[in-house]
Amino acid sequence: MPLTQTTRGQALAMYVVYDSPLQMVSDDPSNYRGETGFDFVRRVPAAWDETRFLAGEPGEDIVLARRSGKAWYLGAMTSERARTEKVPLRFLPPGRWRATIWQDGEVVREVRRSTRSVTNADVLTLSLAAAGGAAVILEPAP
């Protein structure tokens, strides 16, 4: 059984937080098919139009927002200390947005996916396990 140092939620958040022109999975993509979160990996871009630091302390946690076209992507990561991140969405333009959220589940391999409607007046609450994280896509609501 492999030893993991992060949760699946943090692995997803890394695609947003770490700036890399080459996005990839760490082994054969067939191992990821059907797994929660792989839909995020398929959609996350490798280049960004805008980046915003939203919160964090060195060595403790980070919340970063990056825009590609009209969509915003959030990555939230924490250290060995579990925490709840409250993320104000005031950086979003006015209007209704669909937030698709992938965040830590009960065990390191589990990620919970949810969708909700938000505006720039809302605050997202993200539950991060120890060495955990969350990834979010914010898109203009249809």
C-alpha cells in the first residue's frame, strides 16, 4: 500500500496553486478514470490570464485564485493542521456564478464534489483535512 503525504483534495489544489506549463497525472491516466476529481484535472488549464493571492501564511496555508477566460479556479492547501478556510468571493464580477467544489473527504483518497450558486457577496467555506486541500471552479451561471 503506497504512503501518501497529502490528500486527494490537496493534489487537486496543486494544479491551481503551482504554476506549471505542463499539467499531468503521476502515472497511467487509466488509473484515474471514474475517480472523483479527475473531471477537475481534465478541465484545469495550464496557462492563466490573471492570478490573485487571497489568503495564507508561509508554511501554513494558501488560497489562490486564477482566471482563465471567464472562469475562475481556486486552490486551497493547508499544512499538517486541518482547518476551515472561509474564502470571500468579492474578486468575482457581479452576477450569479456556479461553484463546483472538490474538497477533502473522510479519508485521504476521498474527495467530495458539490455544486452551488454564488455571487461576489458570498463566502465559500472549505473544509481542509490535515495536509489537505480543495479545488473550485467558478463559472458564470447560465
